[in-house]
Amino acid sequence: MSKSSKTFEQLGLFGSSGVVAMALNLLVTTTAHEAAGLSVGASYGLGFSVVLVVSFMLCRHKVFDAATQAIRPQFTRFVISSLFFRGAEYASCYLIFKVLGIHYFVSLVAVQIASFFIKFFFYRAVVFSGDDKAST
């Protein structure tokens, strides 16, 4: 398989994992609030935490095929970078909306599209790059 074919395949898998993550977040958050009676904030926190772990596992095992690498440093990089990206997405969207005066929905869509590609290439190059070897 050529490098570009592999990249497109991984992009498709990464996008699919994002759809799974969104659906899972909605399911966990709604169920925790409606069925278990947790507050909305606690429910969202639970949904975010579950999705973070599931997204990591999908990226590790399906998208980037990086299961032979040491899991602890890989997971640490994933969590730190995911939290950073969330903050950067918020700040970018807010600045585009407030400073540039672009409609909030256009700002949100632009930031999400850019973030998708930035995260994909960052995760592939840094988080799941193959630099960590699992200890035997």
C-alpha cells in the first residue's frame, strides 16, 4: 500500500472513530443524567472520560496500529495533547467569533475541520509514532 493510500485509509478510520466518539459521548452523558440522575456537569465529565479512553484505544489499535508501543507514555501524550487541543479549539473558536466577528457557527465548523487534520497528523507523528517500544 502506498503512503498516500495508507494516509487516506487512516484519515477515514480517524473520522469514523470521531463519529463513534460523538455517539458514545451523547449516549453516556444522556444516560448518566437521565437514567442515573447525575448532574449535567458530572454526566458530561463521565462521557468525556469514557470517550477519551475509547478514542485512545481506537487510535492505538485501529487507526494507527500502534499496539506494539509502550502504552503508558503513549496514553500520557494522548491525554495531554487531547486536553491541549480542546483548549485550543475553544480559544480559536472564541477568538474567530469575537475578534474577527465571524458568525459563531462558521467559526465552529472552521475550527473543527482544521482541528481534525491537525490532531490526525499530530497523533500520527507524535503520539503514535512508534518511538516507544513495549517492554517485554
